[in-house]
Amino acid sequence: MNAVLKRLIVAVAALLCLWTPAVASAAFNPLDSACQSDPAARTSAACGIDNSKDPLTGPHGVLKRITLLLGLIAGIAAVIILILSGFRYIISNGDAQKAASARSSALGAVIGLVIIIASTSIIVFVVGKL
């Protein structure tokens, strides 16, 4: 019984030690002084400013539009290369070297398409968080 009581007291003390700094730090925001003194910092998301109307990084901003346009152009090019490699594979007429070349082109186009989709998604996500 004595050991159980000691463990209970230690557990409660540990929880109180973990809970107290969280309560104390919730009242203190280290960015308040930076947000109030630096005019450039006032526009950042850390200061709680809404940048949704920013023409550069907003939801319909220039960076997002350029990224989507370049992703679309590169994606269309990758699909065209994939189709052309398929035709090259079909007309290789059993020539192993031509078939291998067409297969490697198709594989490169598929890998490029995956990279294009992933990079465009990442850039749009990051720009949306600015």
C-alpha cells in the first residue's frame, strides 16, 4: 500500500510539473514585441495578419498562378512524350534497341510526370501557407 501511494504521489507531481509550464507559457507570446515594433514583421502569419488579399502569395496570387501554369505546360509535355514513346515502341518492329529506347523514354516521362505533380503540389501548398 505504501509503495502504491508513493507512486501515485510521484505521478501527480510529475503531471503538475508538466502542466504548470504549459499554463505559464500560454499567457506569454514572444512574438508580441516583434510584431509591434517591426513593421515588416506585422505582415507575417506569425503576427496573425491575414494575407489572403496579397496579390503575390494570396489564394489567387501570382506565384500560385505561375506554378500551376508551368505545371500544366510541363505535364502536357510529359504526356505528349509518353504518347510518342508508345508509338515508337509500337513501330519498333521487334528491334530490341529501339524498343529499349522507347521504354526508357516512357519511363522517364512517367517519372517526370510524378515529379511535376509532386513539386507543383508542394509549391502550391507552401505558397498557400505564406
